[in-house]
Amino acid sequence: MNRVLVLNGPNLASLGHRQTDVYGTTSLGEIETAVRQRADELGIEVHFAQSNHEGELIDILEVERDRADGCIVNLGALTHTSLAMADALRIFNGPVVEVHLSNIHAREPYRRVSLTAEAATGMIAGLGMHGYVLALEAVAALLVRQSAESTP
């Protein structure tokens, strides 16, 4: 069974209460429930982690790079500021899909740049909670393709 890490960064534990006009009213717990349901349907084990601390997020990635086959990340504001997070994602062994609840390309100029996108396999932005489910489906498809390519 494939294992996928779903890693959430600063302020995402406040979803449902924080800037609902931008991020909606869905809580992080509700996102986790939706992702777990789809993961069960796909036969994927998911591991969720959230921290407001950059170093802790990097520590989680370092541990999970040998445990998880794929990764979904929403690093919040660290997306736009953290070269350290980009470097940590580069050492992750499997596919990485970056998710943003809002469309970062339609927001303030400083939010339109993702320093972590270069280290990701792909990005989904602007689809709210559904973006996480789509990211899981994308990681699952990438893992199937990766497995097929490595099978003689």
C-alpha cells in the first residue's frame, strides 16, 4: 500500500475561521476527512501533519522521505518565502504536489511567486478543498506510472 504525506504549514490549522472570504469555511479537519475518504477508495495510506514552524516542517519531510511514497504540501506563506522548504522538498524521493486553496496567481503580487514550486512535480491552486482530493488522485496516478516504468 502506498503512503502519502499531507503536509500543511503555518496558519492552516485556522482554516474555517481565518479569512473565510479567501479560504472558505472548510476546516483542516474537514479537508482531512475528505482526503482520507478518497484515500480509502484508492487504497492509499495517508499521514497528515501540520505545523506553524518551518524547522518542524523540514524535520517531518526528512523523516517522511523514507516512509512516504508521495507528498501533498500546502506550505501557506512559506510557499513564497522559504528556500529551506524548497530544498527540503527537493530531497523527497516521490512525487510532490503543491496545493493552494486560493488561486495564488490572482492574488497580491508577492503571493504569485512560489519558491517551492520548482521542487514540486505539479501544483493545484484555486479549487479550495477539492484541490487536496485532486492532488491525492494525481499523486496516486504518478505512483502507478512510476511503478509501471520501473517494472521490467
